[in-house]
Amino acid sequence: MLQTVDVGQRSLASYQGVAPDLILDELRTAAEGLRGLRVLHLNATPYGGGVSELLRSAVPLLNDLGLVADWQIISGDAEFFDVTKKIHNGLQGAAVELTEAEKARYEQTAKANAAALTSEYDVVFVHDPQPAAILPFHGKGNARWVWRCHIDTGQPNPGVWEFCKAYLSEYDAAVFTLAEFVPPDFPVGRTEIMPPAIDPLSPKNMELADRTARQVLDWIGINLNRPLMTQVSRFDHWKDPLGVIAAYKLVKEEIHHLQLALVGSMALDDPEGWDIYREVKEAANSDPLIDVFTNLTGVGNIEVNAFQRLSDVVVQKSIREGFGLVVSESLWKGTPVVAGRAGGIPLQMSDGVGGILVESVEECASAILALLKDADYAKELGRRGKERVREHFLLPRLLLNEVSLVRDLVEGMPRRIAAGIEEHRDPVCGMAIADPETATRIDHDGDTILFCSDTCRTRFVLAPDRYRYA
Ligand code: UDP
């Protein structure tokens, strides 16, 4: 069985007054009639990076809306994740070539994970290239399959793209962050564009009293009497941490007491992280005012929240970017951002709203300097950025997009309980009932419903409406 990631319970009602009312109302309306629909989100890592960040919040809210949503992760060894990182880089345009052995490793792991996907779902969202090949090895079954691509695949490396394309053709739909990320000759008929979003109520983004935020940063050694610039991102060349250090050094020629914090997380599916971490440490070594933190040394969501809240400027000097959730995260806290003009970043901010877009180390340095020298201008950019995030980049908007797609995809599918009775399927786990004569059963609303086990029967009895959709 694939590993299921445990997520807590969440309530959409708690977003009232935080996210726009109209979006919350539309979301509830879109989810009507989907009660009991089983949705799986499948990705490669339970922590580190934007996808896991999103799923941790989205999956419990889908459950609150009445769907039965799970989050599962594939497993693979270090060699597999080396290959998928190469694929990730290749899909973003890097000059890499997959060897036959690497292709074989990717396929073997996909086959093993496909065999381990044993529960049944009505809709399966497969995130990014790591698990993408599961579909052809698993078969569609009765589900609708969606490939959710979070990276910029607009100009992929042709060899890597040819290899990946072959695994995608059976998907019912694909979702991209921006229209320009859809690769050439894309083999899936239906493509949707859905920018990601942040959860304003998560520990990373929730309100944090100024005093508490200060205590948190003070405790890890940040001197808040000095100006502070911060970049929060995985240690990845596309995020250009060395470029951030170079820009910082230029700004420091004028603002000598400037501090730089590089906050980076290590993800399970990102083996390059350690190499880049070492490069960053080396580049930072000579300067006592540069601090490098990681999630593995105790800098977690609350610390990131405090950094994004209290920095004078947040930097995201990406060269290539999917969306760049960190930009919306920082803007949500009213902090202005200086960021690379890459991927989904310009969608979140543009000159005059949120911060300043840059394309070189020099531009980055002069933008940081401009914000540090003019606090009123910086504050106004941050204020406008926050409003933009409220309107467009909070989680309920993304859920509305996704639930609307799910609705379209399952339109015309038979009601599962009815189908369950006919085909003798357990309505809770979806499994076929091998021996209907002896199966555990109950009478419900005039129907006899069969279950694979007492556990499923109990789950049904406790919440029958949950497993029924019209
Ligand atoms: N992140 C974190 N700690 C870190 C570095 C990053 O929690 O030390 C989070 C960050 O706050 C954001 C996500 O990881 O929520 C990164 O998402 P983004 O879309 O910016 O980039 P990705 O890593 O997906 O390319």
C-alpha cells in the first residue's frame, strides 16, 4: 500500500472574513452533489516544497466539503529521486540526458508504486513528474485522472519531454499554473490553468503578534535592530541563492549593517539540496551577518512566518520558477518582495503592487536598496500586494477551481452507491466484493449495501451521507 499522509481536520467556515465571501459561497455551491466522491492526491513527498504545503491544507478542506479525500505518497530509493530530479530539471529546460538505466529505474519504480496503489478512487490528481507514470502501469479503472504540473514545462528539454510525454497520454485532464507552461505537442485533450494559492490560516501564514514574531527571530540569533533581507526557498540553482548573496554584497557596500537570512528546506525528493547547501555555506562563510537556516535545524513554519513578517525586504531571486508560493506568503504579511521575473512570480506582483521584479544581480541589488531607503514606498507596495493576494491567491479560490474541474470530470458517472449495489462494491473503500453471499451488509434507505469488512461498515454507519453522491 502507498503511504497515506495524515492530515488534521479543517473547516471552511474558519475562512469567513479572511477569504472573499463570494469565493467561499461559490465553492460550497460547486461542491454540492459531490458528497462521498473519493479523491486522491498523489505526490512524492510529505514535506518540503510547495506541493506538500498545498496538499496539507487542501486535503482536509475537501473532506470538510463532503468529499472523501486522501493524500498518498509514492516511494522510491535515492537513485529514483536522482532520476526524477534530472527529469524535473530537464522539463524546466536544462541540458540533461537520461541514460537507458535511468529510464529503466523510473519505470520500475512507477510499476512498483502502481501496484501499491490498491484503494479505489473516483478522481486521482497526480502531482508533477515523479509519480506521473503510475497511470499507464496501474490502468485508469473507473477513475478520472488528472496530471497536476507545478513546474514550468513551457520549453522542456526535447529528449526528456519525449520520454515523459509517453506516460501522459491517458490522462483525462492536466492542470498547469500558467498557460505558457503547457509543453509543445501536449498529449492531453483537456488542459486547465490554475495558479496555486496559500493557506492564510496555516501556522506559516496566520497572524503572529509582533512581539511573538520578534521573540522567535531573536531566539535564533537575528538582531532586529539591523535591517534584514531574507530569501526562503529550497536550496536549488533555479532559486539562485548565490545570486542573492551577490546582490546582498552589493547592497552592503552602502548599508553596512544589513543582515541576510537564507532559509532553505530540504525535501525528500530533492537530492541536489545538500550540494547547493554546501555551496551556499561556503559563499556565506566570510560574512558574520549572513545566516543560513534549514528545516532540519529547527527553522519551521513559525520561524518562516516571522522571517516573512519582520524582514524589511523578502527576496526571491528565481531564474526559473513554477509559481513561487513564497511570494504570496510574504505579500500576505504586507512585506514587499524583490523577485526574479520568472514563472508565476509576475502574476503575483508587478511593479507598483507587491514589490519589484528584477532580472540580474545588479537590478536585484538596486531594488533592495530602493526599498530599504524608502520605508513608506516599501510599506505601500506591501499593502497593495496583500490585497492582491487576498483577492486571487488564497486557498479557497484554488479549491473552487479544482472542485469545478472535478465536477465536470465526474459528470455522468453513475452514483456510486447505486453502482455499488449493482456491481457489489464496498461504497467506502470502493473494492469489489468477492463473495456477495457472505459479505457483511446493512439495509440503508431501502437498499442493501455490502462491505468488504466491518471497518468499512462502521465507517459507513457513522456517516452514511459521506459515502453517497448524486
Ligand atoms: N519553505 C519552508 N521552509 C524553508 C523553505 C521553503 O517552509 O526553509 C516553504 C515555503 O514557505 C513555501 C514552499 O516551501 O511554502 C516553497 O514553495 P515555492 O512554490 O516557493 O517553491 P517550490 O519549492 O515548490 O519550488
